[in-house]
Amino acid sequence: MSQGGLIRGQAPTGAVSVALDGQAVPLALDGAFLAGFDRDAGPSAELLATLADGRQVRQPLTIAPRDWRIERLNTLPKYPVPDPEFQRLRPPELAQIRAARALATDAEGWRQTLTWPVTGRISGLFGAQRVYRGEPGSYHSGTDVAVPTGTIVRAPADGVVILAAQQPFTLEGHLLMLDHGQGLNSAFLHLSRIDVRVGDHVRQGQPIGAVGATGRATGPHLHWSLQWRGRKLDPLLVTGPMP
């Protein structure tokens, strides 16, 4: 287990609930569950299973730290001054994203081994960060794959479409989000088009859209991000090396 990673667990027979560091974890009928650790997770965690008779089973976990790509600059960040149109549009966009991530569906894709939605050169790593005169900027929350506009994007696992921004968002452009179940969801940014609608059930490998450079993007690429119950995960770690 390491920062940005995801594990699949099996609760003890008779368990009625599982918690990770005191927070309830969704538990499937067969006792299977997920547990994820974000980029800045501490060195240890604890799983706690409660049985029907009230007994509790504790499992300590060790979370390995990772050597993130950090760029230290002796300059200040160059943030564009938000224009009135951005300030008007951004709050409802963020509200849509939050509402989508709050949805829970019956998707079973979380049981599958995730596959890459596109294959190509990785141009941006999860967790990469710039530090400006000692002040850390936001870290990169997904993995970027540089491929041409129009490259087909495929579902990395079975899922339900929870957001499909046919009207491009200011930063994300055409944004598509899938719920894979058990709190695991994917987001695909900067698409040139979206081929599915909210509520659609998609299968692993199914075409769901195409790569583009919409929103705030310097060129065509797919930004793919994964979250588990609000914890940001490393797609490269969860999925494995690019084929």
C-alpha cells in the first residue's frame, strides 16, 4: 500500500460494517470493499470491522510514502485574473461536479481491474507539484496522456455516467464522469466530444468520447483522474503501467 493507491479487501465472515480510520466504508453483500489513500496520506491507517455480535477486528495498515515530482521555483505563480464570465460560470460548474461525486450507483466496475482509457505518451504525472518561493501550489490530480484530437476514449471499467458536460466547463472543457461503484469514480477532461448521456450504463472498453483540448488546455490530451470517496488516487498506480 502506498500514497495514491487503492486496495480491494474482504471483510471477516459475519462483518456488518467496515471503517477506515473511523470513516464508514461501503461494504458489498459478499463482504468485499475498497480502501483508497490519497496523495498526502500519512504513514499508517487502520481498518476496523464490526461483527454482528458486536466484536471488532482491527487491521493496522502501513502506507508507503512516495517520491513525488516537485519543482521548486524562485518566482511567483502567474495566475490569470478571473474575468466576470469565469466568476459567473465557475460556482455552478463546481456545484455540478460535487453533486455528481455525491451520487451512489449500483455499478460493479470497482470489482474489475481498470484499463487505460487511451494509450500513448504520459505527459503529466499524478502528484506533480510546483513550489513557488516556498509556497506549494496545487498538485496535479490526475494523469495526462498526450494523444491526438479525436482519439477514442474508452471506459476503464463498468460504470454509470454521472456527469456529461456537453457545454464545456471553463477549466475542464467537455467533462465526463463515471461512477464505478463503492465510491470509486473517474473523470475525463478536455474532451472534444462526449458520446454518452447521464444515466447511461457503460461497459469496460466501451467508447465514451474523444480526446480534445477544450477548457484550459495547451494542447490535445486526456486528463484522467480517479477518486475514492473524495480521496484522489494515482491512475498509474491503480491501473498499472501503460501498455
